[in-house]
Amino acid sequence: MTPRRIAIVPHSHWDREWYESYQEFRLNLVDMLDTLLPLLETDASYPYFMLDGQMAVVDDYLDVRPEAEPRLRALAAAGRLSMGPWYILMDEFLSSGETIIRNLQMGIARGAAFGGVMDVGYLPDMFGHIAQMPQILRQAGFTDAVVWRGVPSAITKNAFMWEAPDSSTVRAEYLPVGYGNGAALPDDAKALVRRTVDLVKEIEPFLMGALLCMNGSDHLFPQPWLGRVVAEANELQDDLAFEVTSLPRYLAAAPSENLEHWKGELRSGFRSNMLMGVTSNRVDVKRMGALAERALERRAEPLATLFQAPAEWPEKLLALAWKEVVRNSAHDSICACSVDDVVDAVLHRYAEARTIADGLATRAVASFAQSLAAPGHYVLNAAPRARAGLVELVVGAAEPPSGDVQVVSERTGLPGSMVLDATTVRTVLGMLQGPKIDNDAWVHDVGVEEDDEGLHITVTVGAEERRNVPIAEAKQDIYARLGARPDAVVRISLNQPPIRRIVARVDAVPGYGWQSFEPAPLTHRVEARESDGAVVLANGLVTVEIDTKLGTFAVDGRPGYGRVVDGGDLGDSYNYSPPGRDSFVDTPLSVSVRVVEPGPVRARAAITALYVWPDHVDGSSQARVGAHEVEIETLLELRADDPVVRVETSFVNPSRDHRVRVHLPLPDPATASQAESAFAIVERGLTAEGRVDELGLPTAPAHRFVSAGGLTVVHNGVCEYELIDIEAGPGGEAARTIALTVVRSTGMLSRLGMAYRPFPAGPLTPVDGLQMAGRRITLSYALAVRHDDPYALADDVLLPLDVVAASGGGTRPARGSALGIEGAQVSALHRVAGAAEVRVFNPTPYPTTVTIHGHSGWLVDLRGYPEQPFEGSFALRPFGIATARLRDA
Ligand SMILES: [Zn+2]
């Protein structure tokens, strides 16, 4: 009998931050690598070590030990130290597709300094895997993945072929008991043999031959005796052939023929914890993450590409912002299954990234405004598709408003004058630092006249920014005159015409384009009205009627939207788990409704509903006890010529140990949902695989949108949803409602003895921030019935049109497009080495032609290697992702 190969791969799984902060774990990381490097350099029997598939570990070490870089490089070049390919081991569902790709590209780029990254798509601890991962890996040149969580019952061996929706396939090595099956091996050959026999027994049905023995686990140090014990174990017996090896070497000899096959995402809890509840803990983190990603992906990068010269591309600032976002995508970071120090750091990194992105977008928009030939207001569309929409802007109020605009507020001017002495004038002028007085008031001119009486200063104020107003010069002039006539009387006159803030609908603005602002005639005017105690918003396309008793609303006669359901949660950061004696609150004590804006462009109504929620779950009785009043504000908005209902629900969370969801009825019974995931819309059924150790709860993340039963919901941030109210019908079981999780409060990093997951998934650490108590929780979402393009809907809801005021003098015409892209969804528009690069994907099952009007270039893979040239257009397979580098833009 040939002995069974036992491939021992020494490694350490390094969660950068988790139940301790990054800096605490980093101290250990420095110690670990200080131990490892001499071992690898001097002990030939300890030949390999894997640095957890993420380059962040290397950077974090070198920040403290910069002098060690040549040693790391030498060990990597010798193949003894495996690094990368990722920059960080991200969560695949809670970060955007673009963040996942940038993460991989950052890892590969950083790894180049060390002779290249490990040639394996190592995904050891992620809480499930996205459907498109095989395609992403193949486009970066990888043919192997290594996975643990999420693998379904259909897979019965330790390897399978994993196929993405576009048919890209990688060989996936499945770790049946995780990445730590060979952690902490004994320093004794006989014990090693016994332990290995047990290991083989444990997963023998899976094994197709060799046993992959992952010698490491969370934050473990290398075991320096390993080489000696392995040699002794080989001397002792002939059944097992031990070797210390690397993951690439193990995979090179692993079977790849006649493997089982799986297509799509891996979200099963059949054999290992999926920890699906991380989607709904710390909802503030998920929202901040989505806002930062959107600010980078949909505004800063495309706007700077389109409206700033290539030489002005803010490469370093964008790299800083991306590094923060990528670091935050680490599975314990974005998942927020971490202590409060970590979550605070994550929120701060997102704020930093978003501030950079917002600032860069503002600069690009200003650059666009300066380039326009004629003065006036312009509407700018940062989305690739042409679209109409609503804009809000401040205009002069000299003329009465047209019937197609809606006045939000009006401010009469402040004409008038005052007489001041020279000292006071100096103080007043000292406060005038620039042209901006407030968001709606800008200095347009400062005039000075002098006569026998004294000085007459006239400050003219307008509603929009005007460049090159010589304020400093005017101040100097005034100071000089006052110096010559210290006793002069000074009369300051303010010349500010009245202004008004308006909302108007504009006709379709070209994709990545602009046009001068012109209110569009309204076809379906919207109106909010109160009648017989009810409040109705209607525009001829959709009717929203608010139930003034329940605080919910009906859409086109279907009642029950926006029902807020509060129930107990005795789970933890990883899993929802109801208390033994759960109770629910879904009926308010009182409701008041008021019209906030009547129409005709935008109608808004506010629902204020008062509930009494229990305070917390009593540990011994498992009942929800205590009481808190909570006021839930829901703002409903309907726009002219738009069938979308926009909703924002907000409250200060008074309670602990609970889960709050919003229920939305489905127009038709649904047997499946379609949710946005990275580069795809994934279909999920009504159930999820689980096991005794973790209930298969069919809650799932949706990136920007989810559809089911004729209803599409767009939401601001990654959101947890579940299809509920499942009843038997003629076509089998079907759901009647979709529930969105508004907040989940637990207060425990992990817990023992939970109903839905009895064993811990991490340290049993109380974490107060996980309760979200006292924090304002806001869920923004939009509803559309029978909408056929959720991507367009998501842009309309989440990426509003910009309005800019131009003072003219440039060369740009009044209408145009900076780049025309058709035929696919755009994931990225940015610059790489000076050239504009567009990443598109086809979320449909049909082949498409992607047209990039007037441009040629090369399709490149995710490492930037050219694949094929294109002239103006290229074909894209169903569910394909493509990256086009433009030669001439
Ligand atoms: Zn981990």
C-alpha cells in the first residue's frame, strides 16, 4: 500500500484586528515574524511558511522592522515564504466588487517587490464566497482557490471545480474542518502520528488521497520542532508520508480530474458556520462602508477621469483612500464582529476615505464648472447612462417661479446700509476672508467710493460662487483710505437680491455628461394632500396612502409597507438568535402624519409613530423586559414623473438585545429573491442550508438592491434581507413579504448556548457598541413595483445629479458627454498609468456588445496585461467582466 501523503503547510491566520485592536495584534505580529525569520533562514528542516495570503501582514511588520525587508525578499525569492495574493483577507459580501478587485491588485502590486505573490486564491476564513470569485481569480491569472466556509452539502470531496456565472472555473481546494486542522502539532513523533490518524479519520470520506494539514491557526507562532518531528514520524511508520510543504507545492500535485462541480455563490452552513448575522450587526459600519465605496467608485474616480487633465490625476490621494477601504474590508473589520476599539477605527478609516473622495469629486466638479463657455447653471450626470431626474438649486428670486418648479424656501435679500467707525469696519472686513458667506451667498463685488462725508462701501452678494472677485485688493484699498482718513465715517451697503431654493425636474442628461439647467415641463405632477384624515401622495404613476393609525403606507392600494417589527435578539455579532420567550412589537401607540412638501415636483410627508419597546432580554427568564418609548420618524417622498417611492426611517435606538426590521409586502408571491452581489445579481431561494450547530437562517446580504415578487428595493448600504410570510400556494411555498433589517443589537462578540448557534464563534466578550443603544439609526430605501432595471434604479436613488453654477469663459459647450459607454454596467472609470480604464460587467444571461464611443484601446486582465485590442466596441459574454484601457483618453 502506498503511504498517504500528509502535506503539512505551516502558516498563521492573522486577523489584523478583531477581539483585540490592530496595534495589540501587531505587537504579536512583530514577535511572530521576529521568531519566524531566523527559523526559515537557519533551519533547513523548516522550509516553508505562508503569511496568510495577505500582504498587509508584511506591511504591518515592515512599518516596525523596515530593516527586515531584504530578509523577507530573500525568503520570498527562495520560495520559502508565501505572500499574498490579497492585500487583506476581505469579506466578499459586504465589500463592493470593485473593492475586492482593488484589494487583489494592491496585493499583487505590493507582492511584486518581493518577487511576486503566492499563486493561489487563498480564501480561508471568509464568511461565504461570492458567485463571481472564480471569474475574478481567473482574470488575475489564478487557477486555484482554497475555501472553507459556505461549501454546500452537494460537495463531498476535498476539492471541486467552482464555476462563476460566466463559466470561468477554478479548482477549489476545500478545507473540510478549516484552515487550522493541523494547528499546534505535538512535539513528539508518536503523538504526531496518532493525531494525524485521527485527522484522517475525521475527514476520510472527503479525502481523494493526500491530507492537507494546515499547521497554523489564528495568530499562532511557528512550531520550530516541526521538521524534526516530521522526520522522526516518517522513521516510525510507513502508512503516512509526512512532508513540510507549501500550499502551491501541495496543489501542484493535487488531483484536478473528474472533480465535483459547483456553480455560483457558497453560502451554506451545512458543514461550517456561515455567520450570516454579521451582515446586520453594526449597521452604521455597513452604511459608512457603502458610502465610502460609492464616493470613490462613482464620483471621485470617474469625475476626475472625465473632467481633469491626466496630469492632474490624484493618484496618491486615491491610493490613500483605497488603502483605508481595503483595510476595512478585512472579514473581522467590515463584519464588525470585533471590539469597540476596532469598530471605531473602521468608522474612522471610512470617514477618512470618504472625505478624500468627496474632496476630490468637488475639485473635479469645480474643474468642470470652470471649463464651461457660457455662464449659468448646469446639471452634471456622474452616471454612465443618460437620465432625467430632480435637482435642487438656489436661483435669484427677481422673476416669479415657473409652474414647473417648486420653491422649497425663499430668502428676501438684505439690502440696507449701516454706518460704522473705522475700527469696527476693520473688524467687519477682517471677518470677510473669502467670497463665501454661506452656501447660498457669495460676494460678487466690493465697491468703494469716497467723498467729503467719508467712505461708501457697497458689497454685492449673489447666490452662486463667482471666481476672481478681488476681495483682498478691495480690503487693502479700504485700509489705505482709512489710514489716510482715520476719522472718516464709513457707510457699508449690502446689495443682496432675494434668492430662492427650488427643486425642478430636468430632462435626460447624457451619460457622463451635462447640460444647461432648464426645468422640464411636468407630465405627472405630484401632490401630497390630506383628505378625511388620510394623507395621500400621488403622481398619476403611483399612489402612496399613509395609514394614520398604523403608521404604514399602501402603494397602489396594497397596504402594509413600512411596518416596523421589533423582536428580541439573544444572539451575538455573528448570528441572530431569538430569546427563549420572545415577544414582538409592531403596533404604535400613536401616529401623526404631516405634509412636509406639497408638490408639484416633490411631495413629502412625515410619519411620526410612537412605540413602546422592551428594554432588554432578561438572562434567566429569556423574556424581554422593561419598556422604552421610541419615536420613529419616516419620511416618504414621491417625485413628479417618477414611479419610485423614497423612504427614510430613523430613530434613536433605546433598547438592547433586539432586532428591528421593516416589512415590505410583495406584489406577487415569491419563491426566490434576486439581490445585487459583486458583479452579479444572485438568485436565492426561501431556505438556506444549516446544521445543528448553526441554523440555516435564510437572511442574506444585498448590495444596493434586492427584488422579489415584483418589488425592487434599493437601499443605502449593504442590507440584510429575508423573504418571510411563507405560505403554501398553487406553485408550492412562496413568500409574501420581504423584511429588511434596520438594526440588530446584541452586545456580545460571541455567545455560548444560543438557540440558533450553540457553540461560540469567537471570544465571549461583551461589546457594548454592538447594542447600538442611544445611537441614531437611519435606513434609507426606495421602492419600485415592476421595475425592470435595478441598476438604473440604484443610480437614480443613490447617485443624484449634480448642479453647478458656472461663470463662463471656458470652451465647453452647453450640452455634451465626456464619455459614452453602452451595453454593460460600469464598475470603474479611473486612470492607470495615465490612461483611462473602464471596467464593465454584463449582469445578464445574454451576450452583449460594449460600445465605448470614439475610443480604441486594449482589453486587459486584472494584472493589466493586454488581452486583445478593440476599436470602439467589443463583445462581452453573459455575466462577463471586462477591463478596457483606452488608448486615447
Ligand atoms: Zn479570520
